[in-house]
Amino acid sequence: MRYLTILLLAAFTVFAHDPDAGPDPGGLQYSQAGSDDWTIVLTSQNVFPLDFGANLRGCDYADGWGELLVSDYGTDSIYSVDPTTGTMEYGLPCPPEIPNVLGICLYFTSENNLLVNDWMDVMDIWRFGSTTGWQYMFGNPCPEPRGMDIDDAQTVWEIDANSHVLYHFDLSGNIIDSFALTELPSSFACGCSVFPFNGQIGIVIGGYSYADFYFYLYDGSSLEYMNSAPVPQAINSSYGISWSCDTGSFFWVYTDSAGDYNLCEFTADIQELALEQSTWGGIKSVF
């Protein structure tokens, strides 16, 4: 049984340049450097139009429910989307205290919980509980919050749009770690998702004008940059991204060259490159 309530939606004007995206970089920004240790290939599985809302941004997959939740700061709402068709089925209005919702993430306790942030006016984290409704949680430790996600230990990951600092904090807002992601292009970051990888936590970051996704590996204390990979569809802008344990794939919100919103499901083939014996010999001969 779905726990989101039906909402009648209003139409809003779509901006030529996203006001939440910061200065316009003048086109897509491409990866300038990669790692020799990892190869990453992204492959599209399904693409569906998202013909609702006004300013779709963050997303999170509801594992076990078969729903994708998508935020819209234009209508200040959270939508429930069928990830197999892209059809909007339900909507949840945000309270007036959250006028510009963007990042969202789900976690489960005795009730279903949805955390949201606000990208501009309110630097707070709010929670929606399926039985308790909307409640203030804590002040957001991230100065310019955009995409966020939550891991299996129920700790939150959130990307700062401008500084490119990745914040890791608990459900009281206490910072556990923070990492400056120097590999990201100069324009604003937007999407953030965590996923399981070899018993550790993988993290993928995207940006409004990023032509690539950037992958990292967290071992519980340190963060390793793995590599970047081109986004799996031609884009005008890139927004939220979410991992699904149900499908073993990512779901990604973006606009195409016509400015239309789309949902793309894709897989990521991530391979670590082992050093061969001949390579080791070549390295040793240098010293």
C-alpha cells in the first residue's frame, strides 16, 4: 500500500537557465582527468518521459515499494513515479517551511521516513513520517545543499553545490566526515547517491552541467576517487540520481536538448584494473 497522498498539481514556467544551478558555465563540462585504477561503463536500460511538474530535481528509489520519489521545487512537492513507465501516480505537498525542496532520501524504522532539504531559503533538514507527518529534524550542516542519500547505517550523504564538499552526517546533524571533491568540474554539483560495492560504500556525484558522473569509494574512514564515466544519454541538464537494490541499477532525472524531463535507468560496470607482472617490472625499473 502506497503511503503518499494524492495531490492536484499546478503548472509553472520552466526557466531557460536553472536558478538553482548557479552561474551558467556556457555548456557541458567534461572530465579532465581520470584514474588508471578503475574503468566505469554506464549502459542505459530504459528511458521514459517525465511529463509532469515544473522543476524536477532530486530522486530516491523506494526499495521494496517499487516507487521512485522525485522532488519538484517549482510545485514544492514530492512525486511518486512508476520507475517502469515514468508515470506520476501520487504527490506529497511539502510544508511552507520548505519552499524549495531538492534533496530527498528514504529510510525505514517503525515507520517510513523521508528526509528532504531546501536548496535556497531554509537551511534545515525536515522529515516526513508515514504516521507522524512533517517534522523539523535539524539544521543542515551543508551550506549550499543539493542532492543527498542515506546508507544502510542510516547516515546521510549530501553534496554542497558550490564548494563541492561531500558531507557525511548522522540523523542528529552531527558531521561524521567531510571531503572536498577536487575532481568535479567548476560548475554546481547536484546529484548524489550511495550504493553497495564490494562490502564498502560507493558514491556517485553528478552536476547540472556535468557531462560525466564521478564515482568514489568509502571504506569507513577515507574516500577514494575511482573514475568518471560519461552520462548515458545526451543531455541539456543533469539532476537527481538514485541507486535501487531492487533492480541493481541507477535511476537518473535529466532534461534533453528540447528541455523536456526524462527518467533514465542505467547500469554501471565498475572494474578495478589489476597490475600485471610485466607492469610491475616496468615500474621497478624506474627507481
